[in-house]
Amino acid sequence: MRASRLVTLLLLLQNRGRMTAQQLAEELEVSVRTVYRDAEALAAAGIPLYGEAGHAGGYRLVGGYRTRLTGLTADEAQAAFLAALPGTAADLGLGEALAAAQLKLRAALPAELREHAGRIQERFLLDAPGWYGRADETPHLAAVASAVWARRTVLLRYRRWRAPEEIERRVEPYGLVLKAGRWYLVAGGPSGTRTYRVDQVLALRTLDEDFALPDGFVLAAYWQAYLADFHARLHTGEALVRLTPEGARRLGVPAAESGWTDVRVPIESIDHAHGEFLRLGADIEVLEPAELRERIAGTVRTLAARYRP
């Protein structure tokens, strides 16, 4: 990619000083003619590049010029703009800082590389939340992020699904994770490391107490282990169902091209399976467990009575 090669050429001259076209061609694995064209492109972009003819000649940067972004390639510049998500930064209270950083990054790139990286924002957009749910309201996210950054202990009031529904905990905020449009706080406390949904934080007070991360704690490693445990506990039951070809397709299981297919599928719980299987309508019949079959049959009878002419 030419933009990446231009940056490499610039860094070679910055780090080694004067180099001949032949030396640059060997380093870049291109022809001498290509080096000439690249040098002209850099000069046209405003880089103070000077070429001298003769046996002792070559290319050099004038006046001790140095790039302001050492080692940044075209792919790295693209990644920087792609990773800089406005919505995420705004959630964390860093929207203005992100905009300023992007302006500085863009200004520090050579013209051709700047244009190349700038196309990212024109052509890619990440919209993380799902279609059928509103984005979580996280009024305390910025305060949580500040405590994570400063390594300050916090006292939070938290809403959970089981009784007592509201609890108060003193925790050490280790890190934040954004998963499928939802923010999670990973924090240590008296009962060990726990994960909290930030949208369920009802109140938060930052304490004047510093803390240190436990030895060996790595946020990414903890999160992967947390996900693995979550999925292991997710489907602990099983159901025997009969599916039409369309039902099998929608459920994502193999089936015969015609007729019904009996298959065992993992389920999270009776309540969860009840809702999931009802979505398949007449393309599924639940055979086992009996409790799930009766639950669905009862719902169908209620619906039939409700919609009877």
C-alpha cells in the first residue's frame, strides 16, 4: 500500500539521515523509479525533503525535521480513526477530547495518508445496541470511569434482580467493559471480583481511598473467563422438540428437507424456552419436558379463546 510505504520512507530518512535512492529502494523492496515518485509525493505534501545528485548525494530531511507520529502506518492510522468511536467517548465524558485528538492526529499526518485515513469516518459506522431495545441510561458512567482511571474506591447503591433488590457496596473499580452496547463494571469487594451493570447503578460516591489492582489481574483475561462461565451456566436444561423444515431453519438445527424432525435442544430455563419457542408458532411442537409442553399448551389455549370469532 503506497500510503504505508510513504510513511516508511519518511521514517527511514528520519532515523538514518541521508540515504541514496538505491538504498531506499532496497529497504522498501521497490524500484529506484518508485522511490523517485514517492519522494516527489512527499515533497508535494509539504515534507521538507531534499535530494542531492552525485556519488555522495541522496535524500535527506531538511532542518532536523521529524514526524510527529513516529511509526504510524496507513493501517494504524485507519485503526485509530475506526477505534475512536464518538458515542463511546461521549458516554465516558470524553467527546470533546476525542474530537480534539482526531484533529491533532489528522494534522500530524502527511496529506496523502491524512486523506487515506479520513475515509474511515466517511465509510464506517459502529452502532452497537440492538434493534429492539433502547440504549441503556447510564447517568453514573462518567463518574465510574473517572474512579476506574484514578484507582479510587467507590461506594455504590446498586439494583439487582433478586431480593433485596437495592444494595449498597464498597468496591474497588478495576475496569469497564462495553459489551453489545451495554457497559459493565468489573470491581473487587469483600466477596471477590464481581461484574455490575452500570445502568443499574442508582447512586455512586467516590471515596478518598486509593487501591491497587490484585497481582496478576488482567481485565481482558477476567472478562473472557467471565463469559466462558456465563455460557457454561446459560443452557443447563434440554428439550425434545418436533420441527418443520422452516422451524429447524429458524432454530438453526439440521433437519430433513420435508416432514417433521425430532431434535433435542439446550434450554436456559422453562420460562426462557417458553418465550423462545412460542416465536416459532406452528413450526414447532414441544414433546419434553412435560412442564414446558403444558406451559405452551396453556398459552395456546388462552390465545385461541382470546381470538375466537
